[in-house]
Amino acid sequence: MSTQKNHKPTIRAWAMFDWANSAYNLVITSTIFPAYYTAITFTEAHGDRVKFFGFNVVNTALSNFSLSFAYLFMALVLPIFSAVADFKGSKKVFMMGFTYLGGFACMGLFFFKIETLEWGIFCFTLAAMGYVGGVLFNNSYLPQLATPDQQDRVSAQGFAYGYVGCVTIQVICFIFILKPEWFGITDPSFPPRLSFLLVGLWWIGFAQIPFKKLPADTPNGQRVNKHVLRKGFAELREVWERLKGIPEIKRFLPAFFFYAMGVQTVMIVAAAFGEKVLRLGAAKLIITILIIQLVAIAGAYLMSVLARYIGNVRVLMLVVCVWIGICVAAFYINHEVHFYILAALVGLVMGGIQSLSRSTYSKLLPANEEDTASFFSFYDVTEKVAIVIGLFSFALIEQVTNNIRYSALSLGLFFVMGLLLLFRMMLLKRSEA
């Protein structure tokens, strides 16, 4: 279905999905849940080791393994779902389904205590699946809503909405955590568990805005029948063959794959790293992550402005260099001031690299392409497989060495590979000019 591009009300509604689901990304992935999880799974008798279905596992390794599983599962099924969504014209339906899955899973974390560890990990895993699925179908609207010259700005707008939204809900949750006596709360586990419930309500509630405003889809194939899944696979293979014929995408995706391993892993493990290495405590960790989100808003817009003058690939290379420095510095960190400095740097480059990566890929897609969900499934699968490898290697290194610093240092290798591939992409493009 034809959609008016650069329509501001529709773009604002699209950006509100980032506002809605970023609550999960901050509260569950980055701040309150990691702090709560690390605290309740550490005991004097067993240290940071927990029993999970009879297996003895490092607590943070367990949570990272569970996220790895969630992302791996979604990487396997999302190409099928996206192909079917394009075929049937049901992007919004899938987007809604994953949103409800993630939102209700967050609500389920309200019942998570150390006695219900398996239940907590189960809900934690489902919430990640819901987030991943929703993001894919939201991203696939970008080339449909904005012309190529506006996609950097619109992508940055989405991330900015997301950062403001997640900071807002984080502050609300923060009040319950820091001042439970204001509300007559005596159970110390209640404020964080209430936060998980609020995230689910926030996520589902504000997602109704894009659900209402985003354009409906029309099927791109023939009459839908019982063979729709097989046709979805056929369409997926067709899109893959078309992608292989676009040199810029063939060069960009491998670079994105490697640096995304580092970016996404750092974002997920930052709070647990700060707690384990420096024992900062929940309050300081939450404030630090809030600062990261606020700085990231400026970072997203700054990178989009820089891209106008020196190009997307050069900006991405510059940002990846900063990430390499962050990983090396994390290995040597020994004071909370150092952690705050690193957090500010992470915030500056976190929003920029995500926003610019999304818009760079969008601009490389064929003009007037209608199968945006299928095309963006490859982008999302690349990112999710990268997260699986990044998180799994991070968790495995910590499990083997019992030292999370070595895990942080190892992420620098992924960024180095990404930098080299971006440099290769730039050189090949220049030689073809």
C-alpha cells in the first residue's frame, strides 16, 4: 500500500514505539533487573554461583546464556515471520503479537524471587524475544515512512524518543526504589518487582499509538493459502538472492555483524560489570545508566549531523574506534570515577552507532522496495546472531576464568574486525567511483 513519506504525525507515531519498548531495554536489560538479579543471586555461602535446574552456574553467565538463547531462537524464526508478514501484509499484526509477548513477560517478572529462579529466567527470556520481534517490524517501516535523505534524521528521532521514554519510566521506578517508605513499602524486593510490572504496562500501553497510526499493509503475493509458510521461505530465498546482488549491503552487513557483537553486549552487561567490579550498588548503577541514556540522545543526533558532512561509513569508523578504547579501558578500571567516564563515552557513541547503522542499511536498500520486513529481517538476524555470539563468548570467558574483566577486553576484538571491514568497504567504494 502506498504511504505518504515524511508525514510528520505518522513518523511521530512510529517513533513512539521506541518510546514504548525502550522501557524494557533500560529497566530490564540495563539497570533495575541486572542489579536486582545480581543482588538476590549472590550469597555468602555460594558467592555468585546459582543452581539452575540442578546445574551450577555463575549468576551473570546464566542470564547472558539465557539472552543468547532468546536471540538465537529469534534469529532462526524472524526471517520466516518477516517473509510471511510481507506475503500476507501483516507486519503490524506480528509487531503487536511480539509486543504483547514481551509486555506480559515483564509483568510476569513481578513474581521473580530467588525461590523462583527458573520462572524469572523464563520470563526474562520471553521478554527478550518480544523485544527483538517488535524491533524488527518497527524498523521495517523506516524506508516506507521516510525518503532516503530523511532516514538518518528519522532514525535518530526514533532513538531519541526511545531514550526520553525509557528515562521517564526509569525515574518513576527509581522513586519507588529509593523512597519505598513514601508508599509504605517494607519488602525490599517489592520496588524492583513493581518496576518490572510497570514496564510491561508502559510497553503495551504506549505501543497502542503506533498500532493505531501506522499504515496497514497489503499482501504482496497471491492468494494466501495453507502453503503460506512454504511461500514465506521461497520469498525469503528470493530476497536473499536480491541482497547478494547489492554490493554495498554485502560489504556493510559483515562489518555491522562484528561491531554489533560488541555494542549490544556492552549495553546488556554494563550494569552487571559495574556491580561485580566496583560494587557500586543499585542506586549508583541506575543513575549511571540514566546518564548514559541522556547522553545517547545527543549522540544520536550528533552522529546524524556528522554523517551529512563526512558520510555514514566514516562516522561509523570513528565511533568504532571509540568503542575499542572503551573495551581496553574497562579491563583496567579500578575506581568508580573511571566507570562514570566510560559510561559517558558509551552513552555518546551508543545511540549514534545504532541510529546510523539502521539508517545506513535503509539507504542501501533498493528504491521503492515494498518487502521491507523481509529485507530488514536480514539486518535484524545479523544483529541477533552477533548478540548471540557476543553474549555467549562474554559469558563463557567469565565462566572459565571467573573474571569479568577478561570478558570485557575480548569484546575489543569484535570492534577491531568491524573497523577493518568498514575500512575495506570505504576503499572498495572509492575504487569503484
